[in-house]
Amino acid sequence: MIVLAVGWASISKCPAAWRGPKRVVAAIPMLMKRMSDIPVEILAGASPERIACRPLPPYSPSAIAFLADLSKALLSRPEPRRYPDIAAFAFWCRKANLRRLAGAFGSAGHRLGRGLVLHIAPSNVPVNFAFSFAFGLLAGNANIVRVPGADHPQVAVICEEIERLFSLPEHADIAAMNALIRYPRNDEVTAALSRSCHARVLWGGDATIAHLRAMPTQARCVDVAFADRYSLCVMAAEAVLTASEPQLRGLAEGFYNDVFFLDQNACSSPHLILWLGGQEQAEAAMLRFWLAMQRLLASKGATPALHAVEKFTHLCRTAIHLDAAVSSSRHANDIYRVRLAELPEDIDIHRGSHGFFFEYVCADLNCLKRIVGERYQTLSCFGVDRQQLIQFVVAEGLIGIDRVVPVGKALDIGVIWDGYDLVGTLSRVISDR
């Protein structure tokens, strides 16, 4: 077993002053520089400078056992009923799913994790830190996870259960390999961690990713970066018009989950809707779909006034700056829609939030060839064969679109994400050739 020194003096601990799981505050006096102590909250696991780095094979029994116990622990709590993202993570971690993933990973030679992985989690998606941690663990790595700085209740719930499981004898080895921490944005701390890691999983905007990549790392350090992405939805007008009422309600609920659960902030939430069909058919499909969405949103309660103001302000800016915008529609304060006369090649810079969408009617998929660039991530669809869409992306050699999923599954995350096989990328092959 190797104990890694991450480039700073030993961590002193004192009790945290705020609520949540077992949290201690560590002051990290950085080596090589005189500076004020930086508070680091250890939410679960080992102190970062004492991480035990002994790589495991991907999908090791100990990793699967830990995540399966975490799944049971989270699902036994009341919070998943209030926070569907906790429930989704817990459901993903169940033993049957992990064994299915292990079977799908198959035999690709002898593999081990790369070593120590640093995860810089996004602040706008509360539970992504937990998925990132799980990916690193399933790949066979020790992990240091910087969780979101925002005070998300989901973070507290998940970290509390992780810390509780870490305290059990059967998970002692996993506990020694992992640390979930939080600290104010500070390049000195992040750089010290980066210098000691064998891989990094970086979530953030383009500027954040570029900044983090500029930090010195080990020569063989592997970076997996999840930067700014753009997503869209394709709906077949005929399928919407012929859907039964239960099917239409299911479509509306799925679209709600894709968009409104995270206020359109997730990289996989759609901003543009392409309607496949003729103009009259598309107009009728839009009317039926958006009325169903309006009924659903009305049942969820009033739109916050700030969100309504932001959407109206965004509409005014769009009218000024987007020449292709020819009309707009509003459904109470819940939904703003902008119709496009044509698809600008830079439509991906025009985005919505809180229920603001751009719409375009097209006869076929060829319109995608004009607009899809490397920023494009998720294509959600209804009434269109997914395999047909995937074959179109491949046949046309599109440089973007990494996922094609049904409406309602845009936020589902897995070991294949942004075109990366994360378990494969975060592990290495020991070859006999």
C-alpha cells in the first residue's frame, strides 16, 4: 500500500461549525509558499494527504459492494422522495445494474485503475459529484472529489451516507482510498492536488477547463474534461399528433424531467426543438404538445417571478440579436418559444433557461449537417427511430452528438458520457504483447 503525499504539510483537524455529515475542517499550510491557511472541509473519507493508492481491477467486488450498500442506504431514507436526482443515483448504484455494467465491460485484458484521480465536480448539477466518484471507483482508482461549493441538500445526504459506510469495517479499504472534500476556489490547493494525481475528471465551462488544464500535472496524467455542451430535441410531428392521451402525458412528463428539473442548466437539457414534418402538420403538433406542457406546468405551481423576468429579458435580447427569429409565443410565464425562419450555423450560442426554447420545422434530418459541431452532446427524440438517428450521425461523420436518447432520458448519466468510456479511460491495460 502506498500513501501519497499531495504536496502540503500534515492536515490539522477541528470540528466543523456547520450541519451535515461528519465534517471536519482542515487547514492546509501550503509548502513552498507562505500564505494564509485555506479551510478544507472533509465531508467523507481519508485526509487527502493520506490517501491509500493501491489500484484495483475495474468493477472490483469491493467497489461494487460499497456502491450497492450506498444504493440501499440512500433508498431507505425519505429524501429521495423530495430529490429525484438522489433516487436516480441510488437506483443506478444498485448491485444488479453494476453487475450488468461489469458484464458489458467484458474482458479487455488485465486492467487496473490508473491510481489517484482528482474530480472537480460542477456546481450547477448537485449529484454529478457522486456519479463522478462512482466512475472513478468502478475504474479501480483512489479518488479525491471536490464537491460543489453551493449548499445543495443532496450533497449533504449523499456524503452523510458515504461517511457512515466508510466507518464500517467491511468498507475500510474503500474508505482509505477516497476523500470527498470541499474548499473555496483556490488555485494553490487545486494545483497541489493536480500534481499528485494520475488522472483528473474536470467538469465546468470552457474557461474553467482551460484554466485547470494549464496547471502542471504528472507527465502521464490523463484528463477527462466535460466542458460546455449544447443539446437539442427532435420530435416527429405525426407521432405527436397520433399519440394517445396517456402517451402525450408521458411525453410531457419526460420533457419536464429533461428541462425543468435543473432549470435547463444541464448540458444535456435541450434548447432547440426540431419538428420533423410539413408546416401545417408541425403547427398542429406544436399546439397539442405545448398545451399538454402548459397543463403539466400549471400543476407544478407558479413560476418564480425572477424566472419569468429572466425569460422576458432573454426574449428581448433574442429579438435584437437573432435575425432568424421571426415570431414568439408565450404560455403564461412558464414557457417562451421563439420560431426560427432558418437555422443559423451558430444557433448553439443561443440558449434558454427556465423553459425558453427555439423551434424550427424541417422536412428531414439534413438540417443537422449545417449546425452540428463539437459542442453538441445529447439529441433527445420522440417518434423517430433512435438507431436511424445514430446511423445518420455516423454516416454523415458529424463531429458532435455523443448521445441519442428518448425524451425523458436526457439527464440520465452513465459510464459512457460525452463520448468517453469512463471506466476504460480511467483504467489501464497490462498487456502480454
